[in-house]
Amino acid sequence: MANIKSAKKRILVNQTKAARNKAIKSAVKTAIKKVDTAVANNDAAAANAALTDAISAIDKAQTKGVYHKNNASRKVARISKAVNSIQ
């Protein structure tokens, strides 16, 4: 355990940031799973709606620095390709 005041603060700040990042990543994963489920059911309308939400969640995560821009771009490309495969 840290003894220095600034080190204690860094621990608290890092815990807060980690919790925020975890929540954002979880939301992105959930959105991607919804797209995958719609694609698996060959439901084009639901897939397009879920795709819009997922892209929005991924872009927000990238803007907040949770994902690198290339990682976010790759995720968007993969789910877009999956949705386009059923249309």
C-alpha cells in the first residue's frame, strides 16, 4: 500500500478510470453482440438498427480514448461486413 499522499491519489484516480473504461467496453461488447444475434437470425431490419447503435457506441469509446482509432475502425468494419452479408 502506498504511503505517499500523491501515490494514494493516483491509486484512487486509476481505479475510477478503470471502472469507467470497463463500463464503456462492456457497453460496446453488448452492442456488438446484439448485431451478431440479429445477423445470426437473418433479421436485416434489426441488424441495421443494432449496427447504428453499435457504431455509435464504438465511436464514443474511441473518442474517450478507451479504444485506439484503428481498433475502433476494425470493429466497425467487421460488424458492417457481417450486416452487409445478410442483405
